[in-house]
Amino acid sequence: MPNVYGYVRVSTRSQSYDGQVDMITTFCKLKEYTLVNVFADKASGKSTERTEYQKMLAALETNPQDIAVVIVTKIDRVGRNLRDLLQFIDMLSKKKVEFVAIQNNIDTTIKEGRLFLYLMGALSEYERELIIERTEEGRRRYIASGGKLGKPELDINVKDIEKWMADGIPITRIAKRLRVSIPTVYDRLKKDGWKPEEKK
């Protein structure tokens, strides 16, 4: 009987993962798997920095319990995006550990499951390339229409600066008033043709 890990996750402390545990336990009985441990997190799926998830990864690193399969109820228990899921499954594959998502009918212990994940990976890479192409095309169109890349120039009234300087207000206070750096004030003045008065 292969040894397996279960992993369950809920987003908030008020939720219960008992239903997920029951589903994994029932699945293991049907498959005649030995459920060694169920790692359970109460945390958002946005980040993979979850306590029990990281414990499971650490245990699989050396795999002293000879775990053959990791089982979840749904793929979104692992992470919120396809990239996290594929990275997780790739890590398992390198450790010769299979992956099962019960409700998504994903099972890498069989060839159909492996094929499905291969197609998911190919689609993810295709989507990434499309995003890069669209971003580059948008950038080219923007430049062709006269747009400039980089931060927009701050709207600083040079006449106000000159008036404040004439009133004897120090440049440090002027920069603070405008919420910019001192070099930014001088740069804006120079762009407008201002030159510091030479000492006689």
C-alpha cells in the first residue's frame, strides 16, 4: 500500500477543513493508500509561504516516509494560479512523487493525468508568450503615437519657485513645499532657462 500525504487548506480561521479531510480519507480507502499525514493550513492561497505547506515540502525534500502521492481535494488548495500549481507538481515529479486532485479528476499516477498536466503547462507557456507580445506591441504603438516611456514630468510651476527664491525662502523649504528633492527643483529651473546669479 503506497504511503501518501494529504494537503488541505481553508482561507479563514472560521472555516473548517473537515470536509476536505473526509474526502481525502475516503479516497485513500478506495485506492488502498496509507494516509501518513494530512497537512492543514488556514491561510490564503495567494502566497505559498504557508506553515503546513512548507512543512510538507520540507518533509518531501528527503522523503523519509517514502511518500508516493500527494492528494488534495481541488487544485486551488495548492495555489491560486497555474504557475504555482505547475511548479509544485514539477517539484513532486523530481522527487518521483505523484499528484492527485480528486474533484478535478487529475491523477498523475495514470497516463491521462500526466497528459492533462502537460497540456496545462503548454497552455500556461503560450499564455505567457501572448502577454509578452501584447505588452511589446502596446509599447511600440505608444511610442509611435508620440508617447514617452518613464515617469511623467512633475507639474512644477517655475514662476512660483522663482518668487519664493526672490522672497529669500531657502531651496530646502521650497523642495519640501513641493514634495520633491532639491536636485529636482534645480533641474526644473534649468529646463526653463534659469541660471544661478554669479557672485560679484
